[in-house]
Amino acid sequence: MLPGLPCRVLLVAALLLLTAPAGRAQQPSDAGSGLPAADEVVARYVTAIGGADALRAVQSIHASGTFSVPAQGIVAAFELFTARPARLLYRVTVPGVGRIENGYDGQLGWMVNPISGPELLRGPQLEELADDAWFDAPLHESDRIRSMETLEETVFDGRRAYKVRVTFHTGREQFEYFDVATGLQIGTESVRTTPQGRVPTVSILRDYRAFGPLLQATTVVQRAMGFEQIVTLSSCEYDTVADATFALPPEVMALLPR
């Protein structure tokens, strides 16, 4: 349920490695389909990870682990910092390449990488990052989401799952999969905006583990553009992130209009 783990920075990191030296959202009726309503699926998921009250009691998260591209034999360190209501910093440090960072301070989104330098995000890239950064994203509330609908029961990552279409206020759609047996979210499908264009992306969530009062997926497998990358979470701390963590780096500050 970690807010963040932004798909865009994972895609950019992998592309660099491969080329470099609140109420519930409204929803259409599911009556008569034999399927549970989307808000029921989401409510069961929230309960499974520890409950809405436990999530709302957390003010910030600091997670760390490894980012890997198995086909290339690459393993890098990652850190994720996220805080209420919608602030995020994601950092991947790649041996021989350097540090790639993606951040959102509640208004401005940015990326810094050792090849293309600093960048301020705009348009769809900024909108997607703002959605990624929303701390209470697991609750699927109407401040970010326009509608939800349970489409079908299917098989995802070898498990029976409910497929839910989630439409954000920006008009962007995402398909989310929830395990029929456990209620946990086990994956998403969406089209993400990258410097290489719009990219269909599948994310698989596995190996949930308790960190304090909340369950977190400790393995995230992302598939896009014919390659696979894996984030493995090893630690997760709550309420330890300082506000200064989300300050814009000097090289990004230099891009702002004067």
C-alpha cells in the first residue's frame, strides 16, 4: 500500500541503465453483475492492510531496499520518502552511473539524473507524479478519484482477482487487481508518461509483510517496454521523515523562473 514507488522514475532508471554507458469515490453501479462493488473491494483491501485509522495515523514513511534489472545483472539501492498530504522523494543509486532522483513537494515535480541533468515535470508527467505522491491513495477517496467500477473476476499473477477500473479526476485510468482470497491489492495496469513517450506498464505486488500496524508489499515487479525491473523492500519506518527532505535540490531550483 505504499504511496509512491513512482512508475516513472523506475522506467527512467531502467532506460538509463539499458542505454547508458474524504468520502469514497463515486462509481458506476455493479448491480446485477454478481461482482462486489468497487468500494467494497477497496474497503476489504484497506481492512487487510491494517485499516483506515491505522493508515491515517501515519504522517510519513521512509522505505529502503534494492532496485534491480535481472536481465542486465544490475542491482541498485533505493530509498522512498513520502509524507502527508502529497510529498514524495524517490532515490535510486546505481553503481557506475550515479544517483537518480524523482521528487514532488506538493506543487512542483522534478527529476535529476546523471545523464540528462535536472528537469521540472509538466503536463501528464506532473499529474501522474501527483497521483503517485498522494499519501492516502490506498483509501481511494473522492479527492483524487472520480469513479471506480469492478469489471470482472479474472486471473492475475496466477491468482483469482477482481479487476477494478479507477478513473482519476485528470481523466487518467488505471486498472487495479485485488486478490479474491486475501483482499490485498496484487497489481496494476496503466499507461505511463516517460521521456520516451506513453508506455503501457504492468506492476505486480507480492510478499506482503507487516511493518508496525500496516502491511506493505515487499516485492514490486514492473514490466514495460519488454523489460522487467524489481523493487525489493527491506525496511519501512513511520513518522521519521523531516520536512526538509522534500526541498528542491539546488540544480532544480536553478530551473525556476526568476
